[in-house]
Amino acid sequence: MAHLRPMTPAEFTHWRAQSIPTYAADKVRSGCWTAAESLAEAEKELTQHLPEGLQTAGHTLYTIEDEAGQSVGALWVARAQRPAGPIGYVYDLVVWPEHRKQ
């Protein structure tokens, strides 16, 4: 059974390096950005959402581990207060390619 634990700074660096090109490619495929601008735009958006990295208030990043304690993915969630009450967001959920379909 997989479980979550808070992401370490080294894992955050790895996750960020993987997330930026993936997000950029998604935005190009959807027609939102050109390929030429995509990496810079993805970097900018991630920095806007997580200006303090792992310490950004309201955001939590987790490492997903398997039963053996090996990192198999990552989860980024956030919470915000709205007039109707609190709301949660799942910004990113990724299983590393080598652990997919297991």
C-alpha cells in the first residue's frame, strides 16, 4: 500500500525539474502556449503558485512511497478560503514513469 509523507527539499528540486517541461508540453498541446514560450511560461506560473517553494502557505507537497519506502510519485495539494467555506485543490498528481502500471 502506498503512503504519503512530506516532500524533502531534494525531492522538491527533482519534482520541479520534472513538472515544468511536462506542464509546458501540456499547454502547447492544448494550444495555450507556443513551444518557444512554453518553458519560460511554465517556470513563471510555478514560481507564482509556489513563491516560497515547499514553505508556501496553503500548499503542501507530498512524496508518494511504496511499501518499501521507495519514492514512486508526488502529490501537490492546496487549500483556500472562499466565502462559502474552505476549498481544496489538487494541482499535481504524478507517478514516476518507471512505476506506472504496477
